[in-house]
Amino acid sequence: MSARIICVAQQKGGAGKTTLVSNLAIAYLAAGKSVGLLDTDPQGSLGKWLDIREEMLGLNPKLKFATATPYGISRAIRTVGDEADVILIDTPPKADSDVRWVLRDSDLVLVPVSASQADVWATHDVLDLADRAQKPTHIVMNRTRAGTRVGDDVAKSVAELGVGRLEASLANRVIYADALGRGLGVVEAKKSGPAADEVRALAQEVAGILEL
């Protein structure tokens, strides 16, 4: 199997893991790639998003999905990964031995951080686990607020974490929540505009890291 595996992890709930996974998935589908999705979060938000999507658009043979326990992640990867170019894994909002199993099989770890110091504080355990697993890890800034004091403070705190941060980021836009609730990616909900540009830039940067 040659699929590249991306784990999206963050100890704090509501940081935007499912938003990141779903939008990267649709961006890669739009670029002609086959995508596997794995949901290890018991809340099942990614699966609910896909249910809404398939009810509206039908099945897409290039988009495979499975739920999995962290301990069964290797088997689940084989289930969705036979023909996939990229596999995206949504994880539960915690950083413990469960996430460690997912990290073991991943090629890249993305850690979303929104414009909140609480999100920055919550990254430490995830970054420690990823470091122990010796996995390339990058912060993804989410719900950014350019030109605000809180945005500047969070950016400064992230720079002090000592881990790479992607150049591309996702701003605080209503369209992200709207698209998610409709089973879409932003690049489908509105093909042109700043949000679509952000998602495409993020997908391209990640693809460049993984040589997709």
C-alpha cells in the first residue's frame, strides 16, 4: 500500500480536527486523488458529515470511510487504503495511549490550533507523543483572526512551541461551519473566494511535505 497517512490530533475538543480532515479530503478529491477517511473519535462527527454528503451526492468510489478503535487502526488502514493516495485520520479529543497507536502508523501529524491560548496549552501532550513516535509534526492555525491582539498572542505562543507551523492557515469564517453541516468541503460550497483559496493552499502545502 502506497497511501500517505495523515493523523489530525489535538487534545482540546472543538479545535477544528473534523473541519481540517473533511476539507483536506475534498481538496484532494478535487485534485483527482483517491482518499481514505478513518474516524477514531467516538463522537463520530466525520461519519455524520459523510452521511449527510452521501445522502445528498451519493457514493463516491474514490472516497472510502471506516470507523476504528485506535487499537484497530492498522486493520482499518488496510480496509480503506488499498487504492487510496492519501488517508486522513480524525482522532478523539485526548492525548493518551489511544492516540499513540494512531501515530505509529502515520506519516505526518497535523495539530490544529485555533485563536485561543487554551488550544496552545492543549498541544503539549500531543506534541510530546508525536515526538516520542518520531513523526513529522506541524501546527495548522485554524480560525485565525488577523490583526487582533489575541491572534498575535496565539501566534507568538505557537512560535515558542518549537515545532513547525504550516504557512497556510484557515481564517475564522462562517463558511467552514456551513459547509461541514451540509456535507461539503469549502471548495465545493464556494469554489472561488478566500476560504477556498486557503484550503487549496493548505492541501498543496501538505501534499508537498508528503510528496503526494
